[in-house]
Amino acid sequence: MTPTRTAGLIAAFVGLAALYAMPAIAPRAVVQDLFGILTLLVLAMNWNMLAGFAGLVSVGQQAFVGIGAYAMFAAIILLKLDPLLGVLIGGLAAAAFSVPMAFFAFRLNGAYFAIGTWVVADIARLAMGQWKALGGGTGTSLPKGTTKDMVGVETIKQVLDVSGAAAADALTYWLMLSLAVVLLVASYVFLRTRMGLGLQAMRDNETAARSVGVDPLRLKAWVFLLTAFGTGLCGALAFIQITRITPDAAFSVIDWTAFVIFITVIGGIGSLPGPVVGVIVFYVLQRLLADYGTIYLIVLGILGIVVMLFARRGLWGLFTDRTGIDLLPLTHRPPRSVAPVLPPTKRTA
Amino acid sequence: MMLVDTITQGLLLGGLYALFAAGLSLVFGIMRLVNLAHGDLIIMAAYLILGIAMALNLHPFVAVLLAAPIMFGLGWLLQTHLLNRVLGADILPPLLVTFGLSVVIQNGLLEGFTADSRKLTAGSIEAQAVHLGPVTLGVMPLLTFLSAVAVVFALNQLFYRTALGRAFRATSDDAVTAQLMGIRPQKVFAMATGIALVVATIAALFLGTRANFDPSIGPARLLYAFEAVIIGGLGSLWGTLAGGIVIGVAQALGASVNPEWQILSGHIAFVLVLLLRPRGLFPRAND
């Protein structure tokens, strides 16, 4: 292990410990802010797996956020289940929805795929608007006090000595943080396996990858299903915090897909630290330009365009190129012993 | 009888969608560029017509004549300075650049014109209707449909009867070989995007006179337009018109059952057509 990697790992652990300690040491507003950032980070990591590694440029991720959130609301309101069980059901519902969606969208190539997923997400939005038990087009709220009755909230309340609402915030925050960490580690481990290598090979050259036995369809389908599950979990968790749902909010293409795309692109698409860098840039921009209405969206759009024109691998790509530091490298060194030693040949030209 | 009326109204609505889609279809057919900002560019053109009409006190039908060359210039600049740089084998950069452009235009319009909904007023023609046997047709919807047919016809003439059209087709089929024959793809692409935005301006005229618009409605129009292009088949302009009609009729039929089902039925028609014919109804090019 190189010194930079050791230093990086130590810094990562210290940072992570600080993040986990936040509900105990920081005011509730900070925890809520961080929750929002983590939500976008989880969504961005999922989209990065899809678009950056599997070559599936989806503009329909809001479908999974919305389905996850609606399934969670249904589990709480109609089935009277615990919200945390509702979150799990949300993730599973999103994964289940991804199967018929994939059967349709995978028939479409490239750009068609982007539009196809967008249309499917819009169908899901309009269909949820017809679900009268959950308020139809105007939506519904979680019953009062639902979050305070969640499993574990009572314990947190006593240990941290805070109000029930703050304890619920802490719990959802820890869950979102854990989801982000698990996702990052799982992505890294997955991309270092045979399947992950196959995925990257496929992205770089599908024909060549197929010739050495990579099955693109199977790999893509798995990534689509798993990221749907992650996105659904994230959506359900986010809407526990929001406590109110409408079809337009739950299936918002701007909130759940456009931001996420810009975050990933600006940070560095196709690299694991990219979304982390991107989400920090996004948050800083949003904060700096908070008083100027939608200007930050314009800046975000321009930044995204500039990155695509001049630095396709994003800010993280620029950083790695300049410094040679890559915290979660996905490149493999060629095996030394396998390469045949070529005899010196006479140059003819 | 109700059914005949509904289908006729759907047909006319399809004309509007075909107008949204014709420019998109042209650009997509020639350079495989998916312009996610197309819907917002249509809305921008509507504001441009509105601005010219108000500033010079002109009828929207006259103002559009001034707006069209401006939009052509914009399309030319957009293609030469931005889009030509990102076209290539990788579909991600053009998608993301036009997506960024969409957000920039949408929020720029919001800053400039607020979220208030606006309308282009065309005067007494808006309320006029003609009676054709059992059905009554609004003059404006009829005019929209006829314009869509005229635009598709004109684009087809351009495509198959002129030197520029030959260059379009050659570049679409094989850009490298076309270059060997003295065609500069970048220039051909710039012409195509310019023409696409002229068509977008015509679409904006009918969009703005038909109903209210505000800066946020671009993406929904984009979605209908893309559905029309994809259903119609890549590179076929008449196919795009047919695609627009399929979406329009499906929406009208859905709305006649329950107004909430209008957009949903359009989307479902799109999914059904693609499940049966993944390459659309009349695909021209292999891709």
C-alpha cells in the first residue's frame, strides 16, 4: 500500500467517524442539511454505476425514487407497518418495477433508452396520481407521529437526550449515511471483481468484450436491477424525512435526476470519488447562490456543459491527472509473468 | 359520432406534436443528435415571437417571420460553437450538453419572464370554426395540422430534391465519405440545426396561440415530440407526422374517457408501438 493510500484511508475513516457523530454534536439543522446532501450522493452513485460504468444513460431514475416513496407510504398508511420496514419494501418495489421497465427500455439503444426511461417514469407518475387511497394527484401526508414511533427512535432519544423529532432525524440520517458507505464499498468491491472488469470492458468496447466472453445484457440487467433497488431505498428514506408525498414531487425529473446527472458529470463520471466531489460542489454552489433564485441552476447547467467540453472525466479526473493520486483506483496492472518476452527483431523501416 | 369527433380532434392535435417533432427528427436523422433542449428552444421561440409582437405591435403571424431568421442564426451558432464539439461515437456528451442547455434555457426564461403563463393573441381567428359534415373544426387547429403537413412536405422536398438535401443524406449515411466528396459535415450540421429551429419557431407560433405557456413546459413538449419521432421511425419525416398523429389520437381518446388519462394514454400508445415495432413504424435508416 502506497503512503498516499494509507493517508487517504486514515482521512476517510476520521471523516466517516465525524459524520457518524454529527447527530450527537451538531444542531438539528446541520443534520438535516447533511441528510439532503447524502440523499443526492446516494442517487448520484447509483446513476454513476448506470451511466458511467454500464453505459445506460437513464433519465428515468425518478421512477424508482417515486415508486420507493409511494410503496413506503402504502406500507405505513395502508398496511400499518413500521416505517423502516416500509423503506425496505420501497426498495424492493422499485427493484420489482425495474424488471418490466428493463424489458421495455433495453429494446431501445443509446439515446432512445434515455427517452424511453423518461417516458416510463412519467407513466409511473401519472399512474400514481390515480391511486386514490394515497391522495391521487394531490398526494398525502404521513400520519402524525409516525416517525417518532419508528423502531429505535425511543432508544436514540434517551441516549442522545433529544426530542423525538430530532431522534427520528438522527436515525434516518444514520441510515442514509450507511447506505452511502455500503454503496461506495460495494461498488468498489464489485468493480474489482471479474464481473466489474467485464462491465468496464463492455463500456470501453462492447464488441471486444463480447469476444472474450462478457455477456453484456446479463451484466447490464443486473446493474439496472441493483441500482433501482438502491434508488428506491434512497427515495423511501428521503420521503420519511419529507413526510408529505405528491406524484409531482416524488417523480420530479429535476430533483431526482437532473441534479444527480450534473453532480455526477461535474464530479467525474465513471470514477467512484466523482459523485462525492460533485455533491460537494453542488452544495457549495447552492449555498453561495441561495439568494439569487434559480441562478444556481443556470450556473450548474453551464458548469456541466463546460465539463463535457473541456474535461470529460470531471473535476476528479482533472485532479487524478494532475497529481497522480487516485483514492479508489479501478485500473489493473497487467500481469508481469504472462507477457511473452519477444526476441529483438530487426527493424526493416 | 362522438368517436369520429374525438379522433378528428386527436388528429389535429397530432399535427401540433408533429410540428414539435419535425425539427428534432431532421437533426436526429442527419447527425444522430438527441437534442434534449428542443422543447425549451420551442418555448424560447414562443417568447421571442411574443416579444417581437409586443415591441413592434405586430400580429404573431407576422412576428414569426422576424423570429424565424433569428432562431436560424441561433441554431447555426449553437451547432458550430457547441454541439459540433461533442458529436461522436460516444452518445453521453451530446446528451449531457443538451440537457445542460435545457436547464440553462428554462431557468434563463424563468429569470427573464417570470413563471407567469403567457399567450400569443391571434385575434378573431382563434374562435372561428368550419363545419365539415358531422364534425366542427377550429380554424386554428386545422391551420396547425395543415402547417405540419406543409412543413413535412417542404422538408421532404428539401431532403430529396436539392443539393443541400443531397448533402444532408450523404452526411447522414456516411460522414467520412461525404467529406471526401467535398462536403463539410460541420457546415451541413449547422444548416440542419438552423432549419430545425425555424421549424421550432413555427411550432412555437401554434403552441402559443393555442394555449398558455410558461418557461417550465418545455420538457413535456420534448417528451411528446420524441415519442412522435421514435414511433415514426428514425429519419422518416412522414413517419414523424404519423407518430405525432398516433400520440394525438391516443391522447384525445384517453381524455374522452377521463381527462386525467390524456397524457397517460399517449405514453401507453408509445410503449405499445415500440413493443410491437422496436424500430418504429417507418424506419428509413439502419441504426
